[in-house]
Amino acid sequence: MTDLLVTILAALAGALIGTVFFAGLWWTTRRGLGSPRPARWFLGSLLLRGVVALAGFYWVAGSQWQRLLPCLVGFVLARVMVCRRAQTEDLYAA
């Protein structure tokens, strides 16, 4: 594959990892705050999201660390998108 295609695929994979991570955080926050045992929700979610994100980064990077930068850029962009989506849904939910 060409370097550009690999870079784009790494960024898309990072966006997918970031979407799962930050959407999971948003979902956990909504569920955990109404739970009688919020610490379990937050701790369990942190462990699960962290393992998924680290495994995803490890898988994307493979044996080439240069793939990690576009993956992290996609991860951060996913954070921005999930935050915007969460804000608009909260506005309409109230």
C-alpha cells in the first residue's frame, strides 16, 4: 500500500477507537450518575475503555511507530465530534 493510504487508514482507525472511547465515557457518565453504585460504573468503564483503546493503538501501530501519529490525530478528532454530538443531544433532551 502507499504511504498516504496507510496514513488515512490509521487516522480512520484512530477515529473509530476514539469514538468508542469517548462515546463509552459519555454513556457511562449518564448511567453512572443515576446509579446507586457509580464507582463501579466509572471504574469498570475506565478499565474496559482503556484496554480497548490501548489494544487498538497497538494493533494499528503494528511494528511501525509512524502509524501512531495519524491514529492519535483521529482519536482526538473523534473526541471533538463526540463532545459536539453530546452537547446537541443534551440541549434537546432538556
